[in-house]
Amino acid sequence: MAKGKVLVVVIVLLIVLVGFLQYNGQLSLDGLGSLSGNDVKDTDNDGVQDKFDACPTIPGSIYNNGCPEENESPPPTTNPSTTVAPTQTNPPVTQSPTDLSLGLKDYPMKWYDASSSGNTPNEIDSKDLLWHLDTNSFSTYGAPVVGYGRAYLYVIENETESYLYCLDETDGSIYWKAPIIFVAMMDSPVLYDGNVYIAEISVKGFDAISGEPVLDINERDQEYTKYLAVSDGMLFSGATGIFCLDLDSGVVKWNYEDPSSPYIGSNIVYADRRLFACTGKDAFCVDVNTGALVWSSEIPLSYYSMYNISYYQGKVIVSNFSGNLTCLNASTGDQVWQLNYNGPNPDYQYSPVSVANDRLYFVGTDDGLFCHDVNTGAMIWKEPFLKISTTTPLLGFDQIFTISTDGQMMSHKISNGDLQWELSVDPYSMFSIANDRIYLTYGEYVVCYG
């Protein structure tokens, strides 16, 4: 037999032998020796170990370094005109909501997800102005939420008329607007299952494509409902107490009201089949199946009795407007750690917290951008910028986004806080990030960069 043929036969036999040993568990090609927990940690359970995973908290494909694979439209080859977007309403769109789905890079609710993590997979390196819309109104309110190819936000047109606007996310043209009753501190819209929900005097739902009403409920006959969260086929809302609505049946499953302080003073967070929020003096946890109180935990008092709450891997983090951060065990309510900052002035404030990869991020009034270990509370780094605002520091793939009170939107490197770029914006802008774009509202304007 020729030497070449012998060599081929030997190689084939070796391949078969290796495959047989792997199949029978006698041979591993993953490495030699024992592995520690950190070596094999896979936070998002997508089969890609964290040390190799470019998106360690978001399930993705092994063929895309652990990140989701998405079919995205290519970016524009030239910068669009910066003229004002058209204000006329587009013809009705007949696409059924059942054909729609939300993408990972969409921004379907305030702070991105039901756990209020603020952690999105977006990456924004270009700051070109894509479109600019003048709503010709009294004011816009809150940052847009983005999904289904559209952006949704509140617009106060005059003293008596307010609307929920639906815009094309790529050019800012108006698809439809629905009349609403605007109330103070109104929560952002929420996108879910082809609909957009809002909380005002009642909780209302609209078909996300056509704008047709699909829900109007005021379970408690309250002056307003204010807070809103939607997930797993359930809608949660309230201002004095919280009610849970089953969206499939339209039946209210339960009402919960804290006997000592019924006022809800925070956003509503949903995770692990439990609901978390704050009253004027306590953080509390409710079982979403029954509405029964699981635990209540005292937290430091805040100016105006206002708090922000986030959930991360069995922990609840509460920030307030008085310079306090408290981390609680999500199962028991026991305190894990607490930070008490004595800020540079009596009105020292914290922003809401964003959380990713065992780190939490927040900004302090006139004091800078902070990064702390979420498990211990220990400071990892601080970027001491003055005049930084208390807006939520939203997270991108490797970025932290903030807006300063002197009108600079900033991108910081997530690993150490180094400044990457700045963009001049109105200092009172509210913003969201979606599909690798920045959406801002200020005054009567909505603008998009990317």
C-alpha cells in the first residue's frame, strides 16, 4: 500500500478513536486539570463561559461570542438631513401585533427591563444627528420607549390636551397619537406583546401598530395610578397600593396595600415571580401569584419619600434622594450592605442604579460617576466629574451613558470610567438607547443620534 494511503488510514482511525472516547466521557478536549467555579461560570446559561462570553449576562450564540445574533438593517451610508421630521400622521398600518416581537436591542420600558437593570446590549460609537422632530407642543415628557420599529412618548400639547405619540424610530415621522390624561410624575410607557401600556388616572393599553384602544381599567378608583410594570402576562400598577391584572383573562388577580404606609414611592420591579417596590419608608416584596406580603424591610428615609429600586441576581438595590444606597437579600429582605454618602451639599442626591456583571453604577449630584461591587458595596472606581446630573446612567455593551447639567452627554468606558466621547445636548434632556441609537426628548423636541 502506498505511504500516502497508509497515512490517510491512520488519520481516519485517530479521528474515530477520539470521537469514541469523547462520546464515552473518557476524553475531554476542554482543557487539562480541575476547573474552578470562576473558570466554568456561565451567568446567562447560553453555553459560553463568562471568560469567553462577550455578553455574559445576555444569552446568545456560541457562533457570535455569546452575544445574540440579530438581522439588522445596515446603517445609512450618508448622514440624513437634519431638517425637521414631517409632522403629518402616516396612513393606517395594518400589520397585526401577533406578527411582532421585541428585539434585544429595543428599549421596551424605562430602565430597559422588568428588573430595572438599565443594562442594554447596545453599542453607540457614532453621534450623527439622524432626525429631529419639533412636536409644536408645550412639552415632551420622559424618554421614549422603542420597539416594533417605533418610538413611543408623551407629549403635552397645551394646557388641556396630552397625547401618547407613536413615531417611526428611523425618521421620526408620526404614525399616530392617542389622547391621554397627563398626571404628575407619570411613568414611562411599556411595550408588551404587541401593545403599549400607560398609567395615568387609569391604566390604558393601545395596539402598538394602529393605536386602537385595547385596555382601560382603574381597579382602585384612585386619583391616578402612576407606576407601571408588565411581564409574564401580568400588568402591575398603582400609586396607593398595587394591583395585578392578568392580561389574558382581563381579571384582577389581587390587590396589595401596605397597612402602615399605602403610598408607593418607587418604581415597580418584577423578578423571580416576585414584585418589589417601596412605600414612603419601607422596601417590600410581594408574591405575584397570591399578592401576599413576603417581607418588608426598613430603609433610610429619603427626601420627598422617593426611591429607586433595581434587582440583580437575588439582590434588591434601593437608592434614595438623600445619599443612601441599600442592598437587600431578595428572598428575606435582610440587609446585605449599605452606603451612606455625606455629599458635598445638603441636597446631595443619587441617581437610580444600573447593574451588570456584578457591578452597579450611579451618579451623585456634583460629585461624579461611581462603580461599586454589587455583592459587597465596595467602591471599584469613581470618575469625579463636576456638574453631572442625576439621570439614570444607562449601560451599553461596553459603555455608560450620562448627561451633565452643563449639557454634555458622555460615554464612559464601563471597565474604568474613562471618558470616550461627548455630545452637546440640552442639559434637561431625557434619553433612552435602542438599536444602537440615542433617543432624547427636551422641551418640545425629539431627536435621534446614531
